[in-house]
Amino acid sequence: MHFSGVFSMGRKIVDYVFRSSDQAGLPSYNTAGPVTFLASDLLQRLILRDCNGAARNDTTPTAQQIIDALTVMGRTPVAGQSFEFIIRNSSAGAFASTLIAGTGVTLSGTPATAQSQSHSWMVVVNNPGATPAVTFYSLGAAAF
């Protein structure tokens, strides 16, 4: 069984996903190299990352890709809308996954997610128009 959607509470976009299965549907990367995350990965709200032997620089989707994904979900984004997601780094060694900003993306706060840490992010739409822009705000990380 799968149920998902998005709704708006004021200016914050809240998305929800319910799965009766285990983590099979979550975005999971154990690539021995950098990854470019998809906008749909962020909207699943949890990205599982194993850096597979070394620290990795992983790139965010572009602002345009994020705006497009939100639009496909049935909402026309406006400036100030936001959503949250988590990157969980389950690397066996002391390897960090560090976010690199895609086109139109600004990172605010520490971009690295250390081994055995879950790092929370809030994505805020700054400009959904002709020059798309979003900001990823670090909400902090915690050990799991």
C-alpha cells in the first residue's frame, strides 16, 4: 500500500508519505562516487546515504528541478513556501556526505553530514519565477 500527497499549511508545504512496506521505496545511495540528488528524493523526506569508502560531495537538484517537482505535485509554489527533509549517513567508516549547491540553490549552515548522523534541512522557495531560487537551511544533525 502506498499513499502520498502534499498540502499547504499557510506558507509551508507539508508532504506526507505512508508506506506499508519497509524502506524499499526510500531513495538510497551507496555509490562509490558523488551523487546528484533528485528533487523527488527530497520530497520523499528521507535520503539514505552510504559514502562507500570515502567522503563524498553530493549535489542538490537545481532550483528549477525543485520548483518543477513541487508544481507536478499539484501546487504552484510561491516565495516563502518550504519543506523539510533528512539525509541519513550510514557509512561504515568516518566518511562525510557534503552537499554542494546545484544551480539556483544557496546553502545556509554546515553542509556536511558525518558518519552515523541524520542531518535535517529546510528548503525555502525564494523565487519560483523566471530565475528560480531556493535556500537549503541546515536545521542541525544528530547521531543515530
